[in-house]
Amino acid sequence: MEEQKKEDEVQPQSDATHIAQVAELHAKLLRLQADMDNMRRRHQREKEELGYMAAADCIYQLLPAMDNFDRAVKLLPAGDWTQGMVMVHKQLQDILQCLGLEPIAATGAFDPELHEAVAIDEDSTDPENSVTQELERGYKYRNRVLRPSKVRVSMGGCKIE
């Protein structure tokens, strides 16, 4: 009989211990699942960022050729073959736009996030810190600045001494 009492006394303590162990293991499992979910999300973000960077680098390498194409199209003489070149130029622009490339507007107020001031117009009648001329078109790729516009900025008639 005494042995049975000892077993009965040990059993509740053993059940409490098992319940605590199960709760502890369950908490560990939840933490590991959360860590795994975070790792998957981080991996997905890194993969997307790597894809973005590869595409952005490729498009960035095309920009000087695109600039030259823009300049050449503006100087083409009239003719049937000129229309063909203009159509090819437009097709290239459309493809890059579909990929997420968009030109930066170089008008209005100077924005250092979008524009790079490479010259100053002291005698301009335009308002101070406004863009007076775009020297090289800038672009955004998927809403991030890929290359800022190179611009002339007005001093609003103020002279630099």
C-alpha cells in the first residue's frame, strides 16, 4: 500500500513536469517557426533586391547609348529612313518604360534628390533655385533615381562675387 501511495504522489508531480516541458517545447517551436518565417521573408526581399540591382545596372549601362540615340534623332534630316529611325527610337523608349524606366522632369524648382546642378545662370530672370535648362536627362527605375538630371540652375538675377 505504501508503494501505491508513493506512486500516486509521484504521478501528479510527474504530470506537472510533463506539462511544463510540453509548454516549453511548444514555445520553442513557435519561436523557431517565427524565425523560419522571418528568414523566408528576408530571403525573398534579398532575392528581389538582387534582381532589381541586376536590372538597374543593365539599364544604367544602356543610358549613354540612349542619350546618343536621342541626340542623333534630333539631328536627322528629313527622309523616309529618318522615320524608321524615329520609330526604332520610340520602340526602345517604350521597352525601357515597360521595364520601369521613367525620365525625370527637369522643370520647375531644383530638387537635389532628382537633379544635379552642373551650371548656374546668374543673369536668368527665372526664380531663384529653378531649373533653367536640362543638360542631360535623368531617369528613375522603379521609383528610385537611377541617374539624376544634369541641369542649369537660376540664381534669380543674383551675381556671384
